[in-house]
Amino acid sequence: MKNQIISIALILFTGLLSSCNDDPVADLSSEESLVYYTNRDKSVDFIQYKTFSVADSILVIQNNRQGYSLTSIDKDMLEGIIANMKALGYTYVGPNDNPDLGLTASWISDTYLNVASIPISSYWGYGGYGYGYGYPSYYQYYQTQENYWLVNMLDFKNADTTKKSFPVVWNAQIKGNDIENPLLINTMVDALFSQSPYLKQN
């Protein structure tokens, strides 16, 4: 009887450990993993802007290289931006019609080479004889990649003529799993603007 009680206790303890070790993020769906970051220039009153234009392609930045893309997903991203801006009360115009705002969308893909010391320890030796304490670390290299969408809103109305640049008055990032999924594009773009109510015109 005593052995049975011990066995049951061990089973329960093992189950508790396995439940504690589960990664809660691993159970999230692609949509649940999405994270949205939005930022704005708090000194700007968006009521002053009436018209906007959107770049005709996606800027792709991969490490130190860049280019432009217009796949079906890219088109969905740009069309989603236009639809949301119109819903907020802005008027869509062409780039040559002196828009107050210009919006660009970028796909950023960065690859990093990381190094880890295993184990992290102190080491002191003497003349190759091994005197001292601790033991030497060795290094493990591993590669990680980060992908995300970036949307910038540029102020064409109040351009800095001295520096020949346009102030960024709002920007947003989308990160998470499966952010290239065409079925999630509308959801992602809508979320960026829904959490930025200060952009609304009416």
C-alpha cells in the first residue's frame, strides 16, 4: 500500500513538472502570436491633414541589402492601408497631387549571428599544468532571424526644406508568427489603425 502511495505521488509530481515546463507561447495560434507596435509624434495634430498617398510597392530590407516588391501579399498590405486611411476620413490622392501625408510599407528581414559561452564560468590556469579553479568555457554560435512589417507615415505638408526630409509623424510594426500569411494581412493592418484612434478625422 505504501509503495502504491509513493508511485501515485511520483506520477502526480512528474505531471506537475511537465505542465510547468510547457512553453505557453507554443500553444498560441498564428493570430494570437501577433504583436503590434504603434508610435506617434505627440506634438502633431492630425486634424491638419486631409489627403494622403501610398507608395506603389513594398520596400524590402534584408540586412544591408534593399529592393522593392509587389507580390499579391504586398498589394493586400497597401490596399489595406488605403482602406483604413479612407475609413479614418482622409482623401486618397496620387503622389503628384500634393498629398499632406505619404505612407510607406516595408518588409524587414534581419539575420543575426549570436555567440553563447557554455558554460559561463571563471577559469584560471598556470603554465599548462592545470593548477587553479574552474574550467574553461567553449563557445557555441547560432543564427537567428527576425522578420517584421514596418509602416511609416510621412508629413509632406510640413517638409523640412533645410534638411530636405519629411518628418515621420506615425509608424507601426507587426511582429509574430506567420506574418506572411495572406489570410492575416487584413487583420494585421486593421489592428494597427484601430489602436491609433488619434488618427481619426471624423
